[in-house]
Amino acid sequence: WILREHYENFRAAYPGITLKMATASTEELFRMLNQNETDLVYTLDHHVYNSDYIIGAEERIQAHFVAAPGFLPFSSLTVPVRELITFPFLLTEKGMSYRRLMDEHLARFSLEVRPVLEFGSADLLCTLVTQGAGVSFLPDYVTEAALKSGRLVRLSVPEFKPELWRQLLYHKDKWVSPAMQTVIEYFSGLSPAHTDASDHMLL
């Protein structure tokens, strides 16, 4: 979403700053941050509490189970989790970001989901769900447009309320150059209105 929605404006405002972005797992990103191989880390995950890192920006993100209207044979959009997981699921890869949060939360009830499709692009998963391919668990900013157009509905699962945060972090011992400070200030003012496969990013 950073590149698709905001890069043109950033480049126009700061033509002298060069960005290099890459994606990786949370563990790999923080390894690189600790070894000074990257300047900033952007995560969409559990809230990170660690005195070694300074939070440049953070925001709590909502996520819901979603399906196409009429896909589930229930008149109510409130669905017990034990019934919901019997339906076909389309999810991001196991161990990544909000998928991991979902799996961990389900494990508290001794439950698990075995998806019929695992794929890295949240956009594509959202599209497939609107076509009636199954159920998914996605951040609200991914599904907002489809929800407003009536192609998706959000499901209420009373037992299920995981917390998801977006955070921009850097190491406390990192020298913050003027260019890095500019990037922090610019991107800390943005909220994700669109996403791609990347839930974890380094800059």
C-alpha cells in the first residue's frame, strides 16, 4: 500500500531520498534491525513491546472473518467459531502476521483451520472470497471496498477478538539521519488503505 498509494507523492516531495524495501518474516526483520542491516521495520502483527526499539508510529488495526453474501447457510452474521471453521478457508501462509494471530487464537480452543488455499496476496484472497470461494480472515482495510460495494460481509465471531497492530520501529542505538527522520515522519502519518502481499517490511 505504501508504494501503490503513496510513493508518487513521496518521490515528488523528496526526490533526493532513495528507498530500498524488502519483505521478510518478523523474526528475520528484527534480526536485520539488530545487526544494523536495515533502518526501519514495518510490521502488521502483535504489538511489539521491547526497550531496544523505538516506535516511530503505531495504530491498532481491525480484522474480521469475511465471506460473500449468502455463502454461509446462516441467516445471522454471528457465527460460532466451531461452526465457522468447518467451511473452506482461503488464508495467507501459515506463520505470517494475522494468519498466525488467528491460528494462535484458535489454538486456545483446541481448534485449527486447514485452508483449501494458502497464498501471499491478501488482495487476491479478498477477490476470491467475493467470488464465493470460501471464508477468510483479513484486515479491514483489505476488505473495505468489497464490503461497501456489497460483495463481502463481515462475520461476527463472539469468541474471537485478536489484536492486530501496525508499527514502524527502529533500533534505539540507530543514528537517525535527516533522510531517515523524513521517512519516519512521512510514513507515520499514513494509514493503510490498501495492501499487497507484504505484511512485514523493512526500509
